[in-house]
Amino acid sequence: MGGFLRRHKHAVPYLLLAPGLLWLTVFYVLPGFQMFMTSLWSGTLETGYEFALSNVSNYTEALTRFWPQFSRSILYGAAATALTFAISYPLAYTIAFRGGRYKNLLLFLVVAPFFTSFLLRTVSWTIILGDTGILLGPLKEIGVLPAEFQLLSTPIAVVAGITYNFLPFMTLPIYVSLEKIDKRLVEAAEDLFATSFGAFRRITLPLSLPGIFAGSLLTFIPAMGDYVNAELLGNTETTMIGNVIQNQFLTQNNYPTASALSFILMAGILIAVAVYARLLGTDELTAGGV
Amino acid sequence: MTASGMTMARPKGTFSERFVRFWNRYLLFIFTGLAILYLMAPVIVIALFSFNDPAGKSNFVWQGFTLDAWLDPFGVAGLQSAVAVSLGIAFASTIISTILGTLIALAIARHVFRGRSATNLFIFLPMATPEIVLGASLLTLFVAIGAPPFFPLSAGTILIAHIMFSISFVVVTVRARLAGFPTHLEEAAMDLGANEITTFRKVTFPLILPGVMAAALLVFSLSIDDFVITNFTAGGTVTFPMFIYAKARIGIPPEVNVIGTIIFLTAVGLVALSTVLSRRRTMRDERLARMQIAEDHK
């Protein structure tokens, strides 16, 4: 076998790639293609389905009918991304620049909560945010908040849940990009009489931009597609596009509409990734590490 | 520390500068403490409520302390089989996806070939696709095929899905390890007459093993925790997350919190163990290097 490899050296990388890429082709690319076909079906589970290009109306119908959920997904996703950034940047900054010998421990504390079940964590927010729960109960007791005040089943709870569940996706890329910064650059700026805020604004912040971009992408995408937080922490007025897709697929068996909705969601994300790859190159996409 | 030394030497400055200094010195640490408390709060609640003695079905309000759930964690019907199914799928998908992903990582990190950057993009896409789209599109494929082993849905279709979304995470993790990889060691082995297979077995593989183990741990935890994709590909199969979801509306029994806490402690223990082991290895390597230097200077 060694001889074969030496004679066909150029074939080696392709042989290494083949099994994994084959799996991804069959179970990632092909399903995407099938979903596109399904989105152009008409009919129901009972009568059987028929494919026709004219069924492109599925898309316009899905968009108009579920526009509130679409816009809510974008809004909640953007709000949660902004919040994760506001929490993650100071956190990552402290760990990277002030962590000292506790750096690894702090990083571990950031990731550790995610070793518990995603669903259990979300359910435990219902305990924390509940109407008479750990947070609101005492505040209502001493009269700071009126008795009818509610967090659970509001958009605030949904956005808070999404923020919580996707926080590491923002913190880790920002940490990685801050960690890479040559600390001597900051010192040089301060030696040249930049204020510490000036040095931060002109040196640290611009150099951490790749991490901010990557983190925003990695947070916004799953946040927009999420439906578990809206399902467990929200009400019927906070449903997102994910709730619609899962309901249409698994309860209504309305495969064409559900596929069209998924495809619209995916198309939006592909555009975002394309812009990212254009700006920062494809190597950064998988080179970040964990 | 030079930075704070510099600011101290300078005159007091404007209000905004004083604020920045105050922020740097105290608020940053207070903020970090609060952020970590926020991150830990749900975990603490999960562990706390595993000791709860709920009045009815719902485990939302603290009623009283009991060890009942800890003494009989599988006392709820269906929980034991759900955990067993999850563990089985997680082990199988970890082994298969770790092998497939490591091979891809080796190709991308060690070889220059046509289509390399396209491969990078292709590997990234499944990670960038929302889980709901991954699950939903697989469902449309399985429904369209409409025949075994893809339809009806089963534990097998869950396994197919889990391997699919795990591969990219393995590639990324192993690749990060390969980035600082000393290629001269492999060249040395080849110069000494080892062929490709022997070189891989004796040099390359032992060096990338920590990265491979990290990747395996990561995808194991992703698999055992996955709900969204599983929900689309499970059919009637109940995994641990599916079990939790079904109970979330009517109230989660404290036994589930016990299992959740055990999973958390196991993961934390494994990470702590691997940190201690790798630190011990680094210390041993440093000691050997120092002895070598002392030897050279004799």
C-alpha cells in the first residue's frame, strides 16, 4: 500500500476526503436538493404530491402568510446577537487581558454550563423567570414590582433565552481574536500618549473585528432558526419561523410550505456566509478551532 | 501591568478618562463575575431541583428537600430506555464521525490540492445551517425515499443525522491541533526509512491524538444533547432530549434533573482529568528538556 501511495501522491488528499465528503454529499447536499423539489410540490399527504415549476407560488404564499414570524425571527435574532455581544466582549476582554493564571479556569467556566442539556437549561429559566420565581418573587414581595408583572411568556424571556443559549458562540471567537493580539502594540500606543480608551479604540477593537464578525454570524444563524426558546419561554404571540417550520412539517404534514419556508431561511443564511467568505476568506471559516 | 503603571503616572485627566480607569480596575471584574453567575444560574437550578420533593407532577416550585430522585434515578417510566438510546447513538456517531472528520482534517491541513478552498467552504456550510433546516431537509429526503432503512424513521435515521452534523466539528477541532504540527518529525521518520503507513502510525497519529480525543468529546456531547435535528429524524424513537421535551409541558420529574446533573459532572470531570494529564505531560517534557540541556553543557 505504501508503494501505491507513493506512485499516486496526488491522489492521497482525495482518498482522505472521499468517505467524509461522500457522507456530507448524500446526507447534506442531497437533502437540500430534495427539500427544494419538495418546496415545489402541490397536494397533501392524503391525495399524494405532484411536482410542478408553477408551484413557485408556494414561496410567495409562505412568505406573505408567515411574514410576522419571519420578521420576528430577524428581530429576536438581531436583539439576541447584540446582547450576546454586549455581554461577551467585556467578558472575553477580561479573560484575554486580565485572566492571568486563571485564564483557563475562566474559559472553562464560560463553557461548562453547556455540558448540561440544552432543554433542561431552557426549562430552568422558566423556574428562574417564573411569575413567583427566584427572581420576581422577592421583588414582588418587597413591592418593587407590581404583582401582575410578568417576564415569562413575553418577548423579553424569549430573547433572554436565546441570548443565554448561544452566548459561547460569541464569546469564544472574540476571545480567540483578542488573545492573538500582540500586547506590545497596545503598550506602544500608550507609550505614544494614547489614552487607554484611545488605544482600545484604535488598536484592540479593530484587531478583534474578525472575532466579532465570526461570533455574530455563529450567533445570529442559530438564533434565527431557533424555536425551542420561543416554544418554552414565549407565548402564541412570540412564535418564530422555526416554530412554524416544525409545526408545518411534524404536525400539519404540510411538506411543500414547510420546505419553502426552510429554503427561504437557508437562502438568507447562504447570502450572509457568502458575504463573510468574500470579506474574510474561506480559510478563516474552519481554521478558528474551538 | 505596564498599562496601569502608565496611567497612574499621568495626571488625573478628564472625567471620561477617569471613568475608563475605574471601569478597567473594578467594573470589568464585577461584570465578569456577574456574567459567570448568569451562565451558571440554570446549572445551579437544575442541580438544586434534583433534590426537590414536588407536590404534584410539576417541578417548578421548591417544596422540600428529599434524596428520593437520587436514590432511584430511573424511577420514571421510559427514562432509562431514553438514556440508553441516547448513549448508544452518541457512541456510534462519535466513532464514525471522528474517523471521517479526522481524515478530512488531515487532507486539508497537510496537503495542497485542487479544490481545497471549496472543501473548506463545504465543511463550514453544515455548521452554518440552522439545525431546523438540517433536520427538515433530511426528513424530506427520507420521506421521498420512503423505504427502509430510511423510512419509517428509526434510531438508524437519527444516527445518520448525527454523523452528518458532527463531521464538520471534528474537522475544525482536529485541524486546529494540526496547525502547529511539526512536519519535520514526519520527514525524519521517512528519512530513516519508515513508509507512509508506519510514519502515520508511529509519528503522526500519536501527535494528533489529543486533538482527536477533544473532537470526539465535543461531538459526543453534541450528539447526546441534540434535540432539534433528532426531533425531525426520530419517528417514534425517544432519546433523552426527546423525553425532556415531551415532559417540559406537564412538568419535568426531578429524576431527569438527576441525570442532567450526572451528565454535567461527568463532562466537567473528564475535562478536568484531561487538563491535569496534559499539564503533567508538559511538566515531564520540560523536565526532560532541562535534563537534556544540562547534559549538553557538561
